[in-house]
Amino acid sequence: MSFYQFKTNINCNNCLNTVTPFLNKDKNIAHWEVDLTDADRTLTVEAEAPSNEVIETIKLAGFKAELI
């Protein structure tokens, strides 16, 4: 299991509601959370997938993510 942090443009609860089904249905993601109070809107992910696959899942939801 790997832990990743991403800078995202997930900036509000509506955005969070949009991305949630995408991240929850990814069987390789065990746990995730977004810190909406952080300026970088940091997404922390615990996953068995490589970071680029997590980024692709976020892109499918319509958001951007950059590994930090």
C-alpha cells in the first residue's frame, strides 16, 4: 500500500460530492480525504495503484491533481 498527496482543484463541498463516487468506486484506493482548508486542497490517498492511475481517476471526475 502506498500513500500519496496531491495538489488539487477540488475546492468546495460540491466538488467533493462530484469526485467522491469516482474515488470510492476505484477498488485500488483504500482510503482518501481532501483538506478543503489547505490552500493546495491537498488530497491524501492510500492506494495499491500507482500515483498516475489515481490522477487519471481524478481527471475522469473533471478535476486536476498534481503529485506533491
